Amino acid sequence: MKRLAIAVVLGLAATPALAFHCPADMAKIDAALAAGPTISEADLAKVKQLRADGEQFHAAGQHQQSVDTLAEAMRILGIN
């Protein structure tokens, strides 16, 4: 029973952390896009779509999907 309680607490604690991570990642992507990245038009279109998808996931409360989607956009842009 104690292990279950700990797992629930840890699970609930992780969700807000992911929720706050999403806007920070979106801001990094926005800054990189504003700087005019030197990537192909196809990659630029993909980054913009991933950015939009990440924001939609975030708004829907699907924060892990948002973080994963935004991470792919950041990888394409070369953001650490």
C-alpha cells in the first residue's frame, strides 16, 4: 500500500513538471525560428508543424506527447 501511495505521488508530481517544460521548449523553438535557421524548406515546414502539434498536445493536457514532439523540432533545429 505504501508503494502504491509513493507511485501516485510521484506520478502526480511529474505531470506539472512536464506542463511547465512545454512552454519553455516552445519559446526556444520560436527564438530559433525568429533567428532564421539555415535548414531546408522541408525541415522548416516539419519544425513548424511539430511546434504547432506540440502546442496542441500541451493545451490538451497531453504533456509527454508535447515534450516528445517539441524535442523532435528542437533536434532538427540543433537546439540542446
